[in-house]
Amino acid sequence: MTDAPHRPDTPDSGSTSAPPPPTTGLELQDGARIPRRQIFSWALWDWGTQPFNTVILTFVFTALYLTTESFLDPDVAALGEGSQAYQSGLAELTSGLGFWNALAGVLIFLLAPVLGQRADATGRRKAWLAGATAGMVLCMLSLWFVEADPAYFVLGAAMIGLGSVLSEIAGVNYNAMMVSVATPRTVGKVSGLGWGLGYVGGILMLVLVVVANSADWWGMPTDNGLAFRVIAVVCAIWALAFAWPIFAFVPELPPTKDRPKVGFFAGYVVLFRDIQALWRTSRRTFWFLAASAVYRDGLSGVFAFGAIIGSVSFGFSADQVIIFGIAANLVAGVSTVLVGLADDRFGPRSVILSALSIIVVAGLAVVVLRDLGPIVYWVGGLTLSACVGPAQAASRSYLARVTPAGKESEIFGLYATTGRATSWLSSTLWTIAIVATGATIWGTLGIVTVVLVGLVLLWFVRDAPVADA
């Protein structure tokens, strides 16, 4: 059965009397000719800001600096790794960072859809994107002041947490603006381009860090955390250098007609009513938000715990883990750009289902064939990486195809919120599987389980409409 604009959403709504879904923003763009400069200007924002996630949040600043002995009491640090007090001190650092990240998650959960709603009503998505991007850059710049001393730990953790909030709020409006640079025939390609460039941009910055480290920072002093503080500043400069074209060349979406301009707290009342309306008029969108929240947490788990599996279960050294991380992100970036073409041809749901199915099979293979050695991790891990990006990009494409015109920021805000609501699934099942078996490798099954549940849920959601070639 093919989809058509304004056709009642009966197959997944549970009611044959449901009102027709509203016109989507992409339908209003049908037939438009989008200049390439606008498309690449939009995609460059992802390229420019991704180092915050790749370098600051994941691989370098937090993992190799903020949660190390640099921030322990000197007397405790002097005891060495064999000391229980030393290990307890590191645990306090990681739990402290976790507290600030959890607080950031709560703020994103509460703020993203309401702020998105306000951006829709005022037609100032670029202003919200600009403000949040500037705030994220300032957070990275502020990390320059996080010296290698316990007194600066809270500053570092708080700025990273605040940067995460601003990154998500910026991402809500960035995703919403995709509608202004895509049509029903190109949205998959455009979404894949942005996500793919983000992967590549982040990993190129990581490569620069690796090169600088191997060159001993070209003689620069590295005491007092100077190398890591410089990295944070360079990431901020990188973001400024590549994020600005979206503000110069991408047109603003017009404000939503008949949208109430209410106060902040009254916005929650409007949000609740909008969710009710979404259930009545676009139930497919409602169920997609639920299904994607589950499998997206599984996708996050692939990268969050992949390095741990390589290190603990397959004996990879730190250098080998970094090399694999670079390869995995490059594979993810390239595959995401290429698979975006399949999205426009076969529909985003088909892309997501295929990617999730391969992830489940590859994850099981890594566990079952683990005795064959590192080759299993390389093949299985790169296969997983090649599927994560396309699934994420196609998810954004799907949502853009079914979001009512004028509600892009609000719906993508809900997309961020539902993702936060299920962000505990992978980590919980990962932990349970390891505790039950006593071996890290079995934690892989926890991640695979989350992906599988999301796959099953998505199976019952109808595909988004795809334009004829």
C-alpha cells in the first residue's frame, strides 16, 4: 500500500475514522529547486559541531583527562593504581561526571520540545540555533580554565553538561531546518549527507589529536592539562569555522500560522494538547517516536560500549582501540552518505529495518565467534558501525517526512525527549548481562536485545511517504 498526502492514517491508528494527517513541511517543498550551497551549508553545521561529541564527550577530554588522576587529591594519586583509595577516587570522578550528565539529560527532557514549540511559533529557528551553538562554543572555550587540579573538576563537568544541553537544543532546530533544504525526493540524501559529514568531521579532529600526541605536541609543554585544554579551544574554533554558513545561506522557515505565543510554563499545556492532536491526526508519527526511542538507545550503546568490548574481551591496546575508533567512525560516515540514496528510493523504514537487522546478526556473531580472536571484532564491529549511521540518518529523514508543517522544531524536540526517556535501557541490560555471566562479552547481548525490541516495534509502524522517482 502506498502513502499519499492527506490520506487517513488508518493502518496504524486503530481507527478508521481518524482525521487526515496534516500537510508536512516536505510536501510544501515538493518541486522546489534547492541550491547546493544551501544544502552543504546546512550539512557543514554537523561537520563543525561534531567534535564536541567525538573529542570532548567521548574519546579525549572526559575519558583521558577529566576522569583521571589529574583531578585526584595529590595524596591519593600518589598511592598508585593498586590502592583502593585510588580506585575509589576515580570512581567518584566518573560518578560525578555522571551526575552532571544526568542533570543535563533531565534538562533536555524537559526543555527540548517546549523550546522547539516556541521556535516554531515565532519563526526564529535560526536564532535559537545560533544562540545554542554560540553557547556550546563558549562551553568548549571555558574548558581552557579547567586546570589539572581537583578544584576545577566541577567546572569541567558542569561546562560539559551544559554544553550537552545546548548541543541538543541546537540539534533540535538544526534538524527542523532540514525541511528548508530538502524535498520529498532528496530528504534521505540530505539527511545522510549531514550525518555522514558529522562523523567524518569529528573523526578528522580526533586524528589531529592523535597526530599531535604522536609528535609530542611539537614541543609544547603539556603539564597542568595544557594539551587537553588546547584541544577544547581548537574544537571551539573548528565549530566557529564551519558552523557559520548555515546562518548565512540557509533560509529561515516561516513562523507557524495560528500557533499560540504563550509563556514558558503555559507552553507545557500547549505541548500536552499538541501530543493529543498528534495521536488523533498523525498516529504514525506518535508510534515512530516511541519505537525510535528504543532502538536509538541501542544504537548509542554500540558506540558507548564498543571500545570496552574491544579492550576487555578482545585484548586491544589503547592505540588499537583508537585506531579501531577512527576506522569505525569513517566507515559509519561513508556508509551514511551512500545509504541516503537508498532512503529516497526505498523509504526510510526499509533502511532502518535493514540496518537494525544487520546489527542484531553482527552483534550475535561477535559473541558466538569470539574465540576466533580479534578478526571477529574487526569484521563484526565495522559491520555494526556501517549500519548505525544509516539508521540514525534515516530516522531523521522519516520524521521529517511525517512531521506536520510548522511543527518541525517541536516534533524534533519530542524526538530528543523520547530518546532521553529510554537512555537507560542499553546501559541497564549491559550491566545485568555482565553481572549475570561474569564476562564483559555477554554485555553485547544487552545492546542487541534493545535493538531487537526497537526493530520489532518499528515493524508495526507504517513507512513514511516516498516521492516517485
